[in-house]
Amino acid sequence: MANTATKVLTAHVPLHMAQKIDLMASRLARSRGWVVKQALEAWIDQEEERNRLTREAMADVDAGRVIDPQSVQAWADSLGITHPLPVPG
């Protein structure tokens, strides 16, 4: 059986945000707590993925797997022309 232990968290949020949460909850026929829980789960997932990607990028830098900034800048500068440069890599 899944762990169903919970903990109540309290946060002060701007009134306009609380009103939007209430509106979303009523549109979805869900509770305010359900909407907040879904938002927190999405935020936690996003932050965990950001952390994983940062660690992966730092490992690439440590291993010397980098692209020189001049190549990246030349590519970015070419994006506005008819035939842009290929993505550096």
C-alpha cells in the first residue's frame, strides 16, 4: 500500500493567486488542496529535472565535452539569414 501520510503546509499567497486557484478548483470540480498539490508536484518534478540536467552538463564540462563560444555565437548570428549555419557540435 502506498504511503498516505501527509503534512499540512501553510503559505501566504497573494489574493489574486488564491482567487485563481479557487476558480481553477471549481472549474475542475476539485478542491483547492488538490490544485495546490498538483502545482507542487509539477514544480518539484521540474526542479529535479533541472538539477539532473545541471549535473549532466557539469559532467560534460569536466570531461571537456564543450563547444567554443565563438562557434555558438556565429551560429546564433546566422539564424536570421536565409541559410543559417548548422548547429555547432
